[in-house]
Amino acid sequence: VVIVATIRALKHHGGAKKDELKNEDEQALEKGMVNLDKQIENIRKYGLEPIVAINRFATDSDHELATLKKAMEDKNVEVSLTEVFEKGGEGGVDLAEKVVKVCEAKNNFKVLYDEKKPIKEKIETIVKEIYGGSSVAYSASAEKTILEIEKWGLSDKPICMAKTQYSLSDNPKLLGAPSGFEVKINEVKLSNGAGFIVCLTGDIMTMPGLPKVPAANHMDIDEEGNIFGLF
């Protein structure tokens, strides 16, 4: 498992403002590392050891990179500095070699929960063990769908949580590694063909993610049948 981390994102989780992420800020970096620590902890719950790939930006200082690398080494986490954007394939060779090495080694993989467990129990396991939350609230619609899925005998499927990518919680404004929060399940969908149960949290929209301004707004056709604005 590769966890891609950036200095900028960690500083953001540490409280740095978006327009200040290019500035060196070791205090925000160290504070924001709690988010990465939680991601590492989560992977280890599956019996696996992650590789942290530091995706380097031109604005990252050598001091910040060294600080993050040392923090990972102190936690016995394999780390690789990746510079694919700047150096192409050469910038990812170290990461590739480390991934191959891990793939060839034995692991102690284990699942987070038994798929035969009740739907709510599986959801609450994810919320408490992976996100760090304390409880789950369900809308009336979600409650109804869960009962229907169980009635149909189709509850023995893994859970797919549709959630904001900006936070471990369902609130994009809760940065770092929050705890003790409640996750709200607004809707539950059965994807029987795909083989999982989808839980929609917060104000999330599932794929495809549509743009605020539709591409069709820029398309047109002239009197001769020539189409413009497709690309």
C-alpha cells in the first residue's frame, strides 16, 4: 500500500492557510503529520506495512522534506521521495523498487470486519476504527434501505463509504486527525452487481463528478454544421 503525501497537504492539515502553503512552515507541518500518522495506523490495522511516497513540489524546502522523512523513519515506515513531475520516470524509480520489494515479501493481511456482520455494525466499525469517529446517525431513508437490504438477504457485502476526501470525518472542515465526531449516513444504495453497499455521507456527490460549469456551455454549431468547443 502506497500512501502519497505532500508537504503542502500536511501543512494544510496543520492549520496553514491555502495562500501560505508555499512558505516554509515546520510548525504547521509537524502539527499536520497527525493526519498522516492516522493513515499509517489505518493501513497497519489490515496487517500491512505502508510505503509513504513524498510527492515533491518545487516549493518544498529541503528542511521540510528532511523533517517529514525523519518522522517516518522514526516510526519505522518505509519512505520514498518521488519527483516524477520534474524528472519523469526517473523520479519514481526508488518508489517502484520499494513497491516491488514489499510485494515480493510475505504479509499478514487481514480484513477489517466480517462481511456477514449486520450492515450497521460494519459501518460503525469503519467510522470508529478508520475515521476516528464515535457514533453514526442514519436518516429515515437510510434506515429504511438498510432494513430492505437485510430483508432481501443481500447484506453480506462490503461497505463502500462515499465521503469527502478532505477530512477523515464527513465534514471537510475538520482537518488533522479529529476524534469523537458523529458521521451522518444520508442515503444507502445497494450495488448488487458490483457487490457492495454504498453509504453516502455529508453533502457528497458520487461519480461522475460534474463541473460547476457544464462543458456544453462552451459548445456550439454554425450554419454549415461545424461544431466548436468540444475540446
